[in-house]
Amino acid sequence: MRIVQNESIVGQTVVMDDTLYINCTFTKCLIVYCGGDFGWQNAQFSTDCIIQFEGPARRLFDFMKQFGLVKIPKPGEPLPQASPSTETIH
């Protein structure tokens, strides 16, 4: 797994799969997740980041939407605030 540390990532497309982000901040990024292993420790995501699911992750997301397990914000509805993460997520 690739490790990225102490980076301030702005305005980039970031593929989460196969990467561990430590002490990183993400601002105005497109966050892409395809279903692979990933992690972050002490990461901060601004509310202007966009999350996109691809491949197996997209199929799971669509499946969960069918059962009402995913809330999609309506246009103009405020997004939930992301708080800093202190533990690794896989």
C-alpha cells in the first residue's frame, strides 16, 4: 500500500484505493473510491470535496440506494460536516 504523509491536496482527483493518507488535508478534491483497500489517519476533508464511486464500490452504492440506506442531499441542502479522522479506515 502506498503511503502519503503531511500533504495538503487541493483541486485534484484523488483515488483512495491502495493508499494510506496520514496527516493530509483535502480541499476542493474529487475523491474516487473503487472498492479496494484504503486508509487515513488524522485526515481532514473540506465540504467542497466531491465523492465518486466507481466499479464494485459503485455497484454497492447503487444497491444500498435501492434500500434507502444512502441519503442523497437535494440541491441546495447543506452537506454534513466532515470531522477530522483519528483512526485508520479500510
